[in-house]
Amino acid sequence: MKNSIMKSNGKVKGERLMVKSFKDADGMHKFLNAQNNNDWRVNPQAGIFASLPHKSGHYAYAGGAWHNIKGLDLTILAHL
């Protein structure tokens, strides 16, 4: 199992996810236990999240796949 967590912006249209990766499960659980608002959750790797990468970054869902927004052109990003 990969050690990654995710945080959503809460929008239905134009949803963006932040992914944070950890080297081990202990570091991930320490981070999760230290949060006070439960915004971050463990990446379930099921359903729509099955294709979500474990690499840290900001992702947007388009065309049936998750894309790192850092690598997208601004004109494409405006329509996601």
C-alpha cells in the first residue's frame, strides 16, 4: 500500500485534489492525527480515485483521468 493522503476543494464541478505522499505509514498517521479539522483523508484508491497518483501535487479530473495541474496549459486549466 502506498502512503498518500488527499484533500479536496469541495467543489462538484472543477474539483481539485491536493495529494501529499509519505515515506512510511508512521509519518502519514502522525500528520493525520495532528490535524484539527480532518480536511485530509487517506487516499482510498477505489472508484474515481483508483487512478489518482500517489505523487505529491495538485490534481484535476478531466477526460476520465487525473492530471497534475502544474503540467497543464492555462487555457486548458480554465475549462476544468
